[in-house]
Amino acid sequence: MDQRRTEGFIYLAGFGASIPLSNWMIGHVGVCPGNGPCLLPVGPGLLAPSGVLIVGIAFVLRDLVQRRLGKGWTLAAIAVGAVLSALLAPPPLVVASGGAFAISELADFAVYTPLQRRGLVLAVLASSLVGLVVDSILFLQLAFGSLDFLMGQVVGKAWMVLLSLPLVAWLRRRDERLGIQPA
């Protein structure tokens, strides 16, 4: 197996692992009030459910899966991820988790796909920002009927995307140096 596919399967495994990890974090990491998700500070005066940290990384991993394995693998990963997200979510969050995951990942896909050839870092940033906003709005509205944590969700996910951009830029430079072409 060539290096591109090997790396693609590593990103795919990370993308898949992000789903149970984010669901676990919501119930176990941060300040956990009895009637809601565990919360973490993500900015001055902003709290967000702790799973947002992993969800932000998931958008970047999804883009890297597409870069290495192509659209078919990516769409299959989104479908499996949506089912997995619904299966692993706490019962009251099944629809919110599965639905928000599927729609936001497809939004990420729709933005990343046309931008990827123009610039990897731009494509990852733009698609992740669209995906994380869609995910935040849908998840909060479906799960809690409220957008109270919207800014915290967006900021928390955006931090993780921004922190990943130097790695994405390094990966692009390395691909050029090694002659690795996107799928």
C-alpha cells in the first residue's frame, strides 16, 4: 500500500475515533452539572460542551481523509459516522448527534471539495468553519431546543481547527516535496 493510502486510513481511523471520544467527553470531561452536558471554558465568559474540542478536529480529519482516499471513502465515512454518532449518543441526543453530524459533515464536504485544489489550508479552514457552525446550530437546537451555548460551541471548535492549521500547512509542503498527489 502506498504512503497516501496508508496515511488516509490513519486519518480515517482518527475520524472514526473522534465520534465516540466526543460523545464520551460530553458526559465526563469538564464541569458536569446534573442536568446537562459537561462544560469547558473556551474563551472569556464562554462555556461549551466538552465534546466540541474533538468535533473541531473531526472536521479537519474528514478533509484529510478526502485528500488521501477520495470522495467515495469520505462519503462512506460520513454515512458510517452519522450512524455511529447516533448509536453512541446518550438516548436524548440520538437524533441531534446523528443528524447534526451528517448534515455538518456534508456541508464541510461541499465547501472543501471545490476549494481543495486552490489551496489545502484555505479549503480546510473554510470548510471546517462552515461545518462547525452548521453542526453547532443543529446540535444545540435539536438536543436542547436552545442556542445558549452557540458562541461557545463555535469558538471551541474553531480553536481546534486553528490549532491544526500549522500541521495541515506542513502536510501540504511535505506532499509537494514528496510528490504526493491528492486522491
